[in-house]
Amino acid sequence: MVSRVDSVLENGNGGGLLPWQSDEWAQLQQMLPRLPHALLIHGARGTGKTAFAERFAQALLCERPAAGGHPCNACPSCTWFAQYSHPDYRRVRPEVLDEDEGGADGDEAEASEVKKPGRAGRAPSKDIRIDQVRALGDFINMSTHRQGRRVILLYPADALNTASANSLLKMLEEPPPATVFLLVADSLDRLLPTILSRCRKFVMGSPRREQALQWLQAAGVADADALLAEQGGAPLAAQEMAHSELRAPIDEFLVHLATPDTEGALKTAERLAKIPLAPLVACLQRWLYDLFSLKISGRIRYYPQHEKQLAALVARCDVAGLARGMKAITDRRAIADHPLSARLFIEDMLLEYAALFAGQRRSK
Ligand SMILES: [Zn+2]
């Protein structure tokens, strides 16, 4: 159903669709005549949902949509959109994403946005704050400037705190005419049920493995296979990781995980204390998942290239211990943002991990 023109549009510019998003795009086109006023786009992290939603927002405002409903990238609306200055468009996201372009969903093409400085003297917020949502009040009550439609893109929706979610809820309950809210979320678990009930849910599937691999290889990512597995099949997350400064420290961390011992734990903690903790915790979480999965079902999901090391470790620990370790690391993840001391946090985490293998003698 996708024409040649469409595929040129999809692949011919930076803001195009990713190869695994064509079906979902077509579905949205079919919904256009009766588009709900609030759409909640959700699916696995790192698969390009936000860029997809942004493109849809642009298409909704485009004055001369191309075949397949794609934005023309040439009309005044598209030009303003690209500069983030369209008068009928608002993007709402946590301040921290302004500092850290290319974050959450691995998005690109945001360099043109005017940077909004964080409030003086404090770290940029990870929440979507209530004043950001309240500011939409004026926007949705003004008349529109161009086509009579206004669009609000809000992501990640799970960054709404209780206050800002309740403020948004009021707008969703009494939607102004010709206003479309596009919310994007990795998971629905952390959203208020009242928000969920006011949005039409739109699920984005994950790409097939071959599709994701092909895309990564075309993007010049070396070691695409291992990175894709590590990131749970999410190609944008894999691409981000390939170019991340975290790659080398994470690899060092993995070497330690494969050969856990007390002395190594202390050294590793000292060396890695300067890098963000969340990726380390996530790495250990995936590693433990693999150990557990290998133990009970013989399967490895995230680190197949470390099969030998994982198998050696599995022989030295028991299921109950692994289950406890997984529970402990989940709890740790919740506090990784605010440790008193990064070094002590890692030390503690690695000593606890090493203890999983201390109870049983190495089988010869
Ligand atoms: Zn246009």
C-alpha cells in the first residue's frame, strides 16, 4: 500500500518514518476522519515512538500533506514546525530532556529548538511540572492561527507527577474543539487510571529482529547483534549505546560481573564511581535476568555473547538466591538517582552480587 513516493519520503529526510512504523502510520491515517482528541501512543522504549508522534503532529498541521498523509516539509506550517515555532503546536516534556538532547527515546532532529534554561540554581526537572501543563491553558483557549487545529505533544507521559497529571486531566475532560493531545509513554503502569481512561490507546509494535539489525547495520553500527540483544531488541537504544561514552565502562562492568569477587568489587566501584549509576544498575538487572532465565529455562535474552561466562556462574548459584538478587536490584534502581555516595552504592551492589556465588563451591 505504500507508494514509491511514500517510501522516498520515509527514507529521504531526517524526520522520516522508521522502516518498522509504516503499518502504524497507515492505521493513524485511517483514524483521521474520527481522530480522538487524546491519543496515547505506547510501546517499547527505544523504538522511535516519540519521533513518530512528532511526525504525526507535523502532518496534522501540514497545509499540503503529501500522499500517504506525510507532511510536505515545505509549507509554512512545516517550516515553522521544523523550527519549533508553529503557533498552533506545543511540546511538553521534562526540562532534563532539553539539557540532554537525544535522550529518552533516542530522538534526533531537535537541535533547532530554543533552549529553555532550567530555573536558576537547581538541577533540571525530570518531571513534567504543573506549571508546564498549566501554561497549556492559555494556548488551548486562544483561537488557532492557521488551519484551525492545534496539537500538543506530551512525552514521556509517565513523567507527569500527580499534580501535573491532575491538571492535564481537567483539559482532557473538557477538550477544546479541534485540539489533539498526543501523549507518548513506554509503559502504561505509571499513568493515572483517570488519564488512561481519557485517552485512546495506540500501541506501537517493536520491530522484528532482522528489520532492526538491518537498520542498525545501515546506520554503520558495529556489533549490532550484541547491542540489539542487550537493549532488548530496541534499535534506537542500541544505536545510542553504540555511540555512548558509557560503552567502555559498561564493558568493564560486564567483565567484573563475569568474575565476581570482593577485591574486584571494590576496585570496580572506585573506577566507575564517576559514571551515572542508572545504566550500571540496568546492566546488572539484565545480567541477573539472564542468569535466572538460563537457570530455569536454558535461555539467554540480553547477553548471548557472554553465554560461557553466564553458564559458569549459573553452576555456582541457586534459584532462590537469584530471585532475591533480582528483587534487591529492582529496589536499588529506585534509589540510583540519589545515592549518598556513588562509590559506596556500587560497592554495596557488587558485594551483594558476589555473595550470590559465595555459598556454593565452584564445581570442577
Ligand atoms: Zn507541510
